[in-house]
Amino acid sequence: MPARYPLLVQLPGGRVQHAARELTNGLVKTLCPKAPARPIGDGTGLPYCAACRHRPNPISQQG
């Protein structure tokens, strides 16, 4: 079963960490508009993506 948000990752096209969830084949989907991609690190030490940071946690919004 894929991991739920937030999974913090670094993507090939960015120098920030994104809140993401695992898809299949090692891909992750971010909360921001970035397309699914393979993470290249866990994002430790990098700033958050502003788009991901300001989105609510989808799990906490379920009612």
C-alpha cells in the first residue's frame, strides 16, 4: 500500500522538498502541480516548496 502524505522528497527538477505520496514503480506525486517523478533524496536540509507547504493535509480535512 502506498504511503500517505506527507512524504518529504527532493525531485530532479527542484532544489526544495515537496510533500508527496508514493505512487507505483518508485514514483511520487506532490501536492503542488509538479508531475509524478522519482525522488532523488528525502529533502533533508532543503526548504519546503511554497505550494506544498501551504496546502492543507488531505487526511486532516476528511470529515
